[in-house]
Amino acid sequence: MSLLANTIPTAGASSALQTSPIPVDGHTMAPDRLLRYLQIKVHHLIQDHDWDTIHVVGGYDRGAVISTHEKTGKLFNFERPTAEVHGRDLIVKAFPGADYVHHYALIIATYLSMTGKPADTVTYELPDPTLSREAVAKLDLELDGDLVIVGWGLAHLAPPDGVWTYGHGYAWQRARIHGRRVVYLGFLHSIWGDVAGRVVTRLAELGAREVVYVGKVGALNPDIEPNTRLATGNTSLVGGSLVEWPDFFGDFATAQPGVHTGIHVTSPSILLENKDWLTEHAEHAFVDPEIGPMGVAARDAGIAFGYLHVISNNLARHYPADLSNERHSDVVRRRTVLIRQIQDIVANRLAARPI
């Protein structure tokens, strides 16, 4: 699906795009679950007040109003878009990635529609690619052939006695695993979609030789219960074309119990994953916004890339656990077990092929 699907130009503002709410009945998430997912994402100023206009732009600005719905007790990926009040108008500032700005505008418009408020007030503006590159270029590490492990669950993956060094919106620490130099890298903000690809490009520029991304994917196979299995692979459907990359894991990860593999699908927004989308991609295995762009960036940079993800939700069948209740204690417990498995697989892969 095109990044600009579900949008039309706003009259009198050539750089602004109108955002329409998605048809809720056609989505793969049940309406009550979808609304709960939106409620934990939408800025409190939007939930608590009415606005004449809401305009989403690319800009990492922690000096603007921070949402009270940001997750607490997390080291990484807790920062959400901030907001700036201009009378009856609200500017929402998301980290400058095209996919993320579009995704957050869809979140807002759909939330407003589901809560009986006008959604035609929502527009967004895609960030200039130069702005996106400059934002990611603030990542600055000394790398010399290191393996960089980036993403989710790093508080459990990294050594418990390690010290995190903070940069501009990120933190990192070093370790050695079976003689290999490893850098754990976490971002305070989301690296959604194309931003994640830019991160891999930047890491390659800084000297990384291999990148492993740990995160969460949705399953397209109805038989896989969320938070019980891991996903990996080396192929993604990106913009309608299959893309392969040099896989850090090779066949090592797929040989482990409870690890599924298959063709991944890159989707710029969960909101676009409706039942028609599912029918179109039913023969594929997994979906998320980042893996495809990261694999493409690694391939183009000539470095290895691998992903090992918790299967966090299932688009093809409704299970008790999904994206709307990720903070539930049982979900957290199950995912902690899987993160430990990821830790073991990465370590064993380095032991088997240290160089």
C-alpha cells in the first residue's frame, strides 16, 4: 500500500495532507481493542481538549508539551510525540520519519472518529528527507567492526552491571561476547519505519559490521499464539517487491526450538492493516514497519543484518493478548522468557561463528 494512501491534499496548503480515519469495522483488531490501543498512544491534550486544527509534523522536540500517556518504568522507546499549543490549533511533533508522521496522524484521526469528534481537523506534513537524515545523524558512536544490537528488550539483553552512556535521544553500552565486541543501542524515542532504515545506514557509516534488531512482530498465521514464539528471516516484502539481505543468523536461529521463519511484510502503519490487507498478504508470515527498511539499508551498505523478534500479536485470529494490552503482567512475564531465549541465541551464534 502506498505511504500516501488514505490522504488528499489540503486546500490552500500544498505541503499539508488531509488524514481520514480508517473504517474501524474492516480492521484486523476488534473495535474495543483498537480503541484501547489508540488511547494509550494519543497525546493527552487531544484526549482532554477540542481543537480547531491538529497538524502533525516531523520534529524531535522534548521542550514542547510531553504527553502524560508516555510509558513509565522503561529505559527505551517511551518518548511519544510532543505538542505545541497555538490558540485553538495544536501542532504535534513526531520524530521526523515519513512513516511515523503518517502513522501518528492516522492514530489521531481514527481516535477522534471513534470517540465522536470531528476527524477532518487532522492534517500532517511529511518531513523533508534532509531533516530525517540530520535527526538520525545525531547518533554518534565509535564503532570498529562491532556487532550492534538495537531495539526492544535491551534492559534484559545487556549485562545487568553495564553502564548506559546517553547521547541525543539514545543510550548505549559495550560488552564482549565470546571475544566479539558488541554494542547495545537503545533509543528513547520510536525509530518507526523508514527511521529504522536510516539508523542502520548511520551505523554502517560509523563502522558497524553487523546489526541485530530485537523487537516485536505481528503474525499472519492464525495458529501462532502471541508471546509464545520468536520470528526471524532474511526476506521482506517492501513496497510490493521482495528484498533479501545478508543474514547475521543464517540458518542458526531457525534451527532453535520455538523460532519461526518466513517472508516478512513491511507495513508503514498498523492502522492500514485491515482485513483486505490481511487477505492480500495471508501467505506471508510476519508484519512490522522496521525490518524491511533495515534489511534494505544493510544490504545497500554491505553489512549483515538479522532480526529476532517476539511474536506479539496475531492479525489473523483474535487472542487474549494483542497490542492493546501489552502492559498486562502475564504478557510482560511471557515476553521476558522470550527475551532470555533471544539472549541465548545471539550468544550461541557468536560462539559458533565468532568471526
